[in-house]
Amino acid sequence: MRILFDFQIFNYQRFGGVSRYFFEIIRRLQESSQHQVALALAYSDNEYVMGDPVFSAVSRVPRSLYRTSIRPKLSIFKPLKIPALADRMYNFLNPPVEAVNEKRSCEMLRRGGVDVFHPTYYNGYYLNKLNGIPYVLTVYDMIHEQYPEFFPLSDETVYNKKIAMDGAARIIAISNNTKRDLLKYYDIDSSKIDVIYLGNSMSPDVHDENISVPDKFLLFVGSRSAYKNFYFFVIAIKPILIREKDVKIVCTGSAFTRDEEAFFEHHGLRGRFISYFSDEKTLSQLYRQALLFIFPSQYEGFGIPVLEAFACGCPMALSNTGSLPEVGGDAALYFDPKSPDELRKAVEKILYCESVRRDLVEKGYRRLREFSWEKTMEETLKSYERAIAG
């Protein structure tokens, strides 16, 4: 089978669950002698791709230059008095990274010799370039449809997703919950949808010797944007932090904003929150050393951090919404993401009861056996075969 993947998600993400998903599938397919796999990607700063020898043909581009150019601006344009004209002239001679990657993808489609195409996000730039090649589209979640108020009116994700789904030979949903929500919002034939779970990439054996973490801490992983429910989480655990003076909250991802710092200050929690920009070594260490991991998100299409916590033996409290109960099974405690009391009680039950912690960790190890990237790849290949067969 000859499979072509495009560049999109490796433009958008330096780290992240979706780029990790495609990286793991592509790498395994590349290592297999049974299939011919190509990735239409010339330039990227995605850390998964840039750190793996399988993708050595991809050149690194610093994020600071990523959306403007693959080279510094030419000095001959500096004297120009019309910035817009200067930009157009510069981009014509020196196109942005996205344009270079898109051009490569279109050229590879035009050349043919491809049995199935798998775009990595929703932009349909390729729709008039397929020449009869079937494509498979992965749908990750329905966050834009579920919470439109969290996105600007200019956001075209919903429109692009609808157009892309209409033309797809097969659609992959990464959980049954995502499939249910997809059918709720779109008129799609359910027989066209394949539910394929994701896998885990986190190793409990790696660690970062250069970081110092608190002796006792609760862990919050990833984005703190609106539907991730971070402010709700802070309010819910405030009584625990007031009572347990030596317990900190460790967050991964971006540094705290001034608004977040002001929020901590207002609630008398200054100095209780620590932020790490964490690579996989750091994150693995944080999962292993945390008292527990809390995932209060109002909605997740899958929730890879759940599998990461399982792998590292970290007990967890999860929202009872979206796909999280589907992924977590009986290996987590659940709470209503709109009830501070429920979240606090779940955290306290894990925090103060060693037998509960031990039971959740053991169940997590067992639960993790049901998820693997090998299984994801095998089921994805079956979806490609269905797409080709029509």
C-alpha cells in the first residue's frame, strides 16, 4: 500500500496530541517493509519529527520565523515605503513555510502513485488535486462545535471540517464519544466512521536529573484554556491547599499569565503554583512523583494524558464528561466538572487513602494494556483498505 500524509499538523504544533498521533503512525509504517509511506513535509519545528532519524529529510525552522519565512528577510526590501508591497514581493521570492509545505503536498498528489491520502488536519487545500485518490480523515473532537464561544468568529475549523468530512472515503474517530458527537452535529453515514483509539508514548524509565520538584504536589497537565477548566480547578482545591501548607500545584505548558498570577494572589495562593515547560523526560518524572494527576477538562476527544499517567503509575481524578470515562475505565475516580465539591472529594479520597491510590495505580497498569500505537496502526491500515475498496 502506498500512503501519503500531509504537513498540516506539523505546521500547527510543536508539541501536542495530534502531531504525536501522526508521528507514531508514520514512524511505524516507515519502519515496515510492507508499505510505502511518504510525508509531504519540507520544513517543521515539531519536536517529535525533528528528534527522530526516520524524518531526517525534514529541515528544522525556528518558530520565530515559521509563519513569515524560511529565511531572514532580504535587506533590499528595507527601503520600501509600502510595507504591504514589500511583504508581497518578499513572500513571492521567499514563500512562507506553510506555502512551501503545501506546494510539496500538491506536487506529490499530482504525481500520483498514491493509493490513499491522509491529511493531518481539516484544511481542504488538496480537494481539487486528488485525481481520484481516496482520502481518510481523522476527527479528534467536537470542541469547536460544543463550545463555539471559546473561539473567534474568524475561526474556520468547523467549516473546513464539514467540507473535508463530506469528501472523505473513511472517517476515523478517536473515541466512541467523538463518534457520537460527530453524528450529533453532522449528517454523516455512521458506517463510514471507524473508531480507533490512540496509544501511549510515555516511558516511566526516563527522567530529567536537572529539574527540582516539590516533595508534595498535585499535577495539572497541558493547556489551561477555557474549556480545560483551570480556574474551576483552583477554586475547588483551595480548601486543600489552605489545609495542606506543604502541597504545591505543578502545571506543565506555558508560563503563568499576569491574570493567572493575579488570580492566585486574590485567593491567597501566591507561591503555591509552579509551571514547567516540560519535555517528555520532565513530564514522565512529574507523573511519577505527583501525589495525583487531576484532569478537570469539560471535554476531551480522547485524553492522551490519561494513558501517560497510567504508564507512570500516577493515580488520577478525571472529569466524568467527554471521552475521559471511556479511556479511564475503572482506573480513575470521576467528578462532575461543574461541581467543586465533587472534585475536592475525589482528590481527598486519593490524597488521604493509600489503599485507594494503590488500587488505582494497579488498575491503571492493567487498563493501559488495552491501548497501544501498534494497535492504532493496524486498525488504521484496515481503514485505509476500506477506503481503497470503496
